[in-house]
Amino acid sequence: QISELHSFNIGELAARTKGVDYVRSGVLGTGLNVRGFNSAFNPKNLQVNDGRLSTLIATGLPFGSLGTVVKEDIERVEIILGPAAALYGPNAHNGLVNTITKDPRDYPGTTFAVGAGNQGVLTGRFRHAQVLIEDKLAFKVTGEYTQGEEFEYVDTVYIGGAPFEELDLDRGFDVARGEATLIYTPKENHDLIFMTGHSNSNNLAQTNAGRNQIKDWRIHYYQFKY
């Protein structure tokens, strides 16, 4: 389903999943909820990428469109609907969205993808994975740049019947993201895995108090696993 989806935004696939309450908050924005009331500004679901908590430090909100994972590098997305999500910790009691990326040893090769669509969307993505030393050393790199224009929606406050336009509203969005992974296997069944990722986003973000103009919001991480 991921490979057959024409859109760069795999969050759209969650709308087809049984038991998921889905909100479309923009070209980039998708809101998910499993148990309880849904909202475009939803902190209730825990998001995990490759065993790493992918939530904003200040609010606990999932990264969502701010994330660093590129569509072509996703092996699968696990959505846990019920109480079993509690196995992932106290913050997962309202469900879990677990994204697992492709192991470069199992998915070697190079992929390029380009696309265009309505709302002025242009997207370019790539993934390259290679085994350097058989059973010892492998790596992968991914990257994406996507731009477009959010749906037109007049969000106004009425005083005496007269609307006020939003200050300096910019409906244009763009996101640049990518990751790199290096896997070293000193001996059988022992992997040393180093991962890093980065994203830079400009977009409109829905909240319970209205819309936020996101400008140069950056996510950066390092992860080391044994």
C-alpha cells in the first residue's frame, strides 16, 4: 500500500485503517486518534520511529509532517489500536503509531521519485542503500524536498459582522528532510547501528486555538543502538 500510494504523505493511508479516527488538517497535516476524542492538535497518540520516541519536547505532540523519515524508506507502519499499546509505556495509552524503516542489508539499491499535483505540489525524493562489506558493514541515506500551497480557508474573527484577515498569512509550505544510517556487525547477532536525521519545515499548523505559522522549524537527532 505504501509503494502504491501516489502521494508523498503516507499519513493518508491511516484513513483506511479500521478503528482510526482521521482528520485531514492540510496538504501536509494529518491527525490520528484511536481512543477518545480527536483533534487537529492531537497529543494523544505516541509516535515511534525505529524504537525512537518521535515527539516534540515541549508539548509531547508527535512529529507528524515535521518528521525526518522519507516515504521510500518505510518498510511498514504499525498502528496499535487497543490497550496493548501500553506495552510501549504510559504515554501510549491512547494508541501507538510505530514506523519501521528499511534495513539497508535487506533493501539495497537506489530509488528516485519525483511528483507533482494540485495545490502546486512538487516533490523529489531519493534513497540509496548499499552493503559495503558482506555481513559486516552497510549504510543508507535518504532525502526529500517537497513544496506546495495549503488549501485556501478563511479563518476569521467576527466583530460587528466584519472579518479580520490573518496577519501575514503565507499558505506556501516546504519541507526538506533526510536520514543516514550506518550498521556495523562485529560478529553474528551483534549490530552496532548509528542513525541521524534532520528536517526543516515551513507550513501552517492547526492547533486547538487556531492556525500557527511554522517558520524554519528544525528537527535533528542522533541515535545509537546495540
